Amino acid sequence: MTRLRMYSVELLLVTLLVGAVGFFAYLGTGLMQSATYAQEFSGERALNQAARQLEFGPRVSGTPASERMTDWLAQELVRHSWDVLIEPFTAAERVRARNIIAVRNHTASDAPVAIIGAHYDSRLAADADPNPANRSLATPGANSGAAGAAVLVELARVLDLTASGHTICLVFFDAEENGGLPGWGPAQGSEYFVRTLAESVPRCSSPRLAVILDLVGGTNQQLYIEQTGDASLSTALWQVAASQGFDDHFRNETKWATTDTHTNFLQAGIPAIMVADFDYPYRYTVEDTLDKLDADSLAAVGRTLEVWLESGAVFGE
């Protein structure tokens, strides 16, 4: 049986203490709204979260940088009052990898489950780099890794769970980036998560839907509808994006048909889509750096997800 552990009881107690102080200070202002949901999704905050990830260096699965990244990530999520589970598994037969799962249950016991996921690891080799001398180097992983994780962290800060009507599971996948490299299979973290979901993470089992993010922070972002995903989910999300004025980011056209993280969910019978800018030119190169990210792009994706989830995560027609 997969062994999951709750992250740092001490951290949770500190978080509760800080939260209590903040709550009473907030009451002193005379405002009666929830401090947790007073602000909308911030692209600038998400960009800062991406920058923090890049400070760890390439987050290649099984490396000290990856461990430091996941420890920081767990602390951030606990700070925002999410329950955090660490799911260890073995990738490529020998690499110790970890999925990070943040869960908040809706007060209704029969509330459906929504999974929002992204990978946080960097690719072991920049094998798409135009310079052959760089192809043995690990990628920095700004857009291909840090951007999606940053959107999830910012969602953890602002999301109104009650309005969503769902139990929400934010899943940060490890060992997703090395498909095609010697000894590595594609999307290993999500494959393991889906295969062991009922046993390992029962609070997230039998999800109603899964939305997977990747390559969502690039400048001049163009998000086309991926063809293999659930069409009704794509319709719903793209309609919300248009209603928020983000139709210049979310292009209402199909373009790509890919096998990726969302495929593992689809094969398990779970409606799923992949939101990604597959035209991003720096993927799997050493040029996938922070200067290629844009706060407006992160905000377009994060705000669209926030509005859609807080409107009940309805499917389109």
C-alpha cells in the first residue's frame, strides 16, 4: 500500500496561530468578508511563485533541488490551510519521486471532487535546445513546470471552496517531464497517481473532472483546445475565459492532439483536459527561463479557473 504522510504538524500549528492573529486583526477593521477570499487571482503573485521555484535550480526528479522545492511547496499550501499529502513513488526503476497533493473538503459530504493538476519537475536534459552543447543540461523549467505549479499555489490562496460546491484536490506531479529520454516513460507521476488513487488518496477518488495545466505562463500565450480531451470541459472553460476578456489567450480553435498527463485520467474514465501552449518555443531548452514568463498570461489562466470553479465547475454543451 502506498504510504502517504501529512506534512508537518508543527507547520500546521504555526499556520493556525498566525491565522488567528490575522483574523482578529482583520475583525478590527470592521469588515465582515472572509480575509481568505478578499482578493482575486493575482498574476504578479503567481509570477513571484514561479520565480521562487526557479531559485531552487532545475527541479529534476530525485535531486536535492526537487526535495527543497517540494518542502517549500508543502509549506506554502499548509500556510493557505490546505491538507497536504506527500505521495512517494519510484520512477524510472530507481529514482525517488514525490507527488504533492493538497486537499480541501467541501462541507457537503456528497460534494463531487474536482482535480486541478500540474507537474513541477524540470526535464533532465534540454534535448530540444538548438545548441548541441546544451542538450545534456537540465532545463530551468520556467514555463514547462514552474508556471503551472505557480497557478495552483495562487489558486490555493484565493479559491472560495464553498462557492465551488466541490472538494478540491490540487495535485503537483513529479516525474512527468522525462518522457522519451533513456529509461524514462511519459507522465509517470500522473500515471501512478491515477492508478493508485482509490487506495492512496481516497479523499480525491472518483473525481468528476480533471483539468491539467502546463506551459501556461509564456509571453504571447496562445491556448488552443487540445483535441483528445473532454469536449464539454473545454467548451466550458473557454467560454468562461471569453466572458472574462481572455479570448486573446484562449483561442477557440482545436489544434493539438497529444498524449500527456490528461491521457492517464481519460484512460481511467475521468473527464479531463489539458490546458497548454504547445507552441511555446523554449520547451525542453535551456532558454526556458523566468524572463519568458508573463504575469498577464498567468492571470488569464488562473482567473479563468477561479471563476469557473467558483461558478460550480459546470460542463459546457
